[in-house]
Amino acid sequence: QRPHVVQQVRFDRRRAFQAYTRSLALLIFAEFVLARFVAAKRAQNALDFDDLIAALRRLLNSGQSSWIMLKLDSAIEHVLIDEAQDTTREMWDIVRGLTEEFFAGEGKAKRNRSIFVVGDEKQSIFSFQGADPAVFEESRLYFAEKSLRPENILKPVGLNYSFRSSDDILKAVDAVFATPERAEGLTAEARYRLLLDL
């Protein structure tokens, strides 16, 4: 039995080393592809979606955006965010930057402005792109704190009808989320409460 154990350990080590070398090769290849992609964008003076998000976020947070914000502030009355469960922290930072004047000075006192957000954390599928339902919840609480009517934000309106899914699918999803133990791992509100308790 002992030689079998030694043989298994050797086999496991060999497989681990193969996994390591293959992973390393993939990382080296990915770095090469990424470097070529960045060089191609630079050569064409092109930006991809992530570049645009990063640039706008930097601009809004730089302190050099006063003139732009003044122009935007006079033009923006309403902000609509659809599929908010798939919005990244960087995107929420942009929304905060664009709506900052909604809650300050004359913008707060004299103008009727709104932020309308539609999202369902049960449908959040873009975590691989940085979407995080917990950030959705953080943003909801942030805007509730800033709002003159926080009750409109603290109690989200449930949309109980779907025109895209069958009743059986909706019931199955609701059944998964109905169990508190499962909901803790799947819903932002539960995760956010856990973070606040730490």
C-alpha cells in the first residue's frame, strides 16, 4: 500500500506542475495579446469601452471638471439607469459625479430632478466585467442619504411581472432566493448587511 501512496503523490505533483506550467504559458500569452491590443489602440488613437469609463471617471474626480460640470448641470434633469445590477463601481462613480449637483445648492433647492434606476440583482450576470450587486445596494443607500425624499429610495418598488420569462422560470428563481441561507450568498442586501456587521 505504501508504494501506491508514493506513486499517487508523484502523480499529483506531476499534474500540479503541468497545471502550473500551462497556467504560466497562458498568462504569458495573455500579456502578449494585451500588449498588442494596447499598442494597436494607441496606433489608431482608439479607445475601448473600459478606456472611456476610466477616462470619464478620472475627469469627474480630477477637480478639473468644474466647467464641464457647470455645462452638464444646466442640461441634466433626469438620469435613467437600466440593468443597474450589471453596473460596475466605476460606472456608479460616474453617476455620482454627474448627479452631485442634484443634491447641492440651487440644484437641490429649486430644481426638480430625478434618478430612476431599474435593476434586479437576481439577474446580475456580469461579475466577470466588474458588476457587483453589493455596489448596486451601496449606491441605493448613498442616493437615499442624499435625497430630499429618501423614502422613495429606501423602499424599492417591486416589479412582479416579467414579459421575458415564463412563470415556471420565475418561480424557480424565487424558490432559490426564498431560502435565507441561499439569499445571503446571492443578494447584495444580505451581503451588505453582513459587511456592516463586521
